[in-house]
Amino acid sequence: MGDGISRDAALRRLNQALGPLGARCELDDHGRLGFSCGEQDWARLRDSLTVRGGGMRFPGGMPQPLATLAEPAALDAGQWQLDDHAQVRQTLQGVVRSIAQLQQTRAAIGSAIAEARQSIGQLARTDEQSWASGFVSDFNARLNQTADFNHLQQLVPALLGISRYRVISLLSLR
């Protein structure tokens, strides 16, 4: 990245700048930058996002409008066809599949929230030194497993969650 800034630092800066607008940016599995926002914010953001570069990737000087593409709606009721029984049945099957996907997504979100609550509860009951010891042993166990993308995908968020101040405070306990 330019100016010696890391990719993660650039993402943090972008998210800090876009946060008040209700937008967020992330890298996809292929390393491409993508932006997301709530549906209620999309109309406002779609036409107002601009970028001004230093002349390398984007022209310097005047801000340039961004080409924005919305992802297609997961469920588009306007395309439902209800002219005969076969179309009604087909539409109903599509609705049932969509409800099943929503239930699966909701269950996954509920599971993630429960896991986060459990972790917070455990952290509240333990002191930092015992937490650090448990974290180090868990980290070493994950690090010493066979290397594949799934393990790396689990490991990177753990590393990103470690704050410099927590490490300094733990080191000062010795």
C-alpha cells in the first residue's frame, strides 16, 4: 500500500471515515474491496460517494463519482408469478426456501451472539493473567495444527482482537 500503510490499517481508516455514514468496507475472499450499508442508507450513499486520488489510481484534484453496483435483492416479490396454480406453487416453494435460509442465518447469528456472551461472561469471571494463559495455550494449539486456509481464517481475527495495551499490561505483570 502507498505511504507504508498496511492493508489492515487502510481498512480501519476507511471504516472510521465511512462509519458515520452507515457504510462499511471489507475485503472479500479474493482480496477485492467491497462496501456495504443498510438498505435505508443506500439511496443516499449511491449517488454521493466520490473518491479523490493523488494521481496514481484515481485522478488528483476534483473528486470523481464512484461506480456503485447494488447486489440483487435476495427476495424480489415483484417477480412472483401468480397467474395459475403451477406458478403459485413455484412461488410458494421459493418463499419456503427463503424462509429456511433466513432461519438458518438467524440461528447462525444467534449462535455467534451466544458464543460472544459466553466469552464475555468468562472474561468477567477470570483475571487477565489466567485469561492470557488460556489464550496462549489455545493460540499455540491452533498455530501448531496443519496449515490450511480454514485455520488461518480462524486465527487472523484472534490476532486482530489483541490490543497493544492489553499486551503491555500483561507484560507489566511479570
